[in-house]
Amino acid sequence: MDFLLLTPDRSRIVIEVDGAQHYADATGKASPRLYSEMVAEDRRLRLMGYDIYRFGGHELAGPDASTMLHSFLGELLSRHKRHGA
């Protein structure tokens, strides 16, 4: 996991940033094995009570990445405020 957020409502949120190593072999060819391992790990974490959000590395390199991240994190954290706070 790249980042773990612990929110006021006690949620556990995993943020993953996926580069080519998550889905491609050393030659750059798509690897069904690597992809399968990644989604199996997502399932395992979900069963343990984690929420998982993935970002493509390319998505975070764009000119609007900062705006997109601020918007996403604002929405995410507003969803997970402590009840009654």
C-alpha cells in the first residue's frame, strides 16, 4: 500500500498509485499474472475492512492532478467525518 489514511470515523483507507509495474512485465507487456495479484490483494484488504482507492501514475502526472487530488480528498474526508462532529 502506498498510503494509509485513518479517518475520524475510524475508517481505514488505502491509496494506491499504480505505475506500469502493477500491470506490465519488464518488457512493458501487459501481465495478467501481475494484474491478478493486484486485484487479489485488493480483495484481501477489503475483507479486512479497508477501503481502497487506486490512481494511475499517469493520472497524477497531468496538469490537473493537484486540482483532482484536492477535490477527491475533500470529498473522501467529508464522507468520513466523525458522526456528531
